[in-house]
Amino acid sequence: MLRTLFVTALLAGVALPAHAQDAPAAPLAPQAPLAPKPAALAVEGVPPLPLAMVAKVRPYLEARAAGFAGWDPKPARC
């Protein structure tokens, strides 16, 4: 009795995942426009980025460095 119950549960556990794989796929969402990959970079295994993400990140990429040249503690007087 216990052996029959175990075999039945085992077969049901094996059959359910196989049945779930045959389920119809969900309809695909419309694809957002993707940013082109630069020709100078060799990119492997990186998914393409949506243009919206590129636009959000652009302000952080447009930065410049500024070095401190010096400071005179005595103000120049006329």
C-alpha cells in the first residue's frame, strides 16, 4: 500500500513538470527600441540595452574633471 502510494506520487511529480512545459507561451510584449552596440567594443553575453535606459544614464556619463589650482589666503587689494 505504501509502496503504491510512493510510486503514484513519484510518477505524478515527474509528469506535472513535463505537462507545465507544454503550456502555451505568454504573448510577447512589444519590443522597445534597442541601443546599437559600439563597433569599437567586443561584447559577448550582454543583453542589448533599451534606448530609454541609455537616455536615463547619459547625464552620469557626461562629466569632466576639474583640478584645484590653488588658493591665496591674502585677498588682492587695489
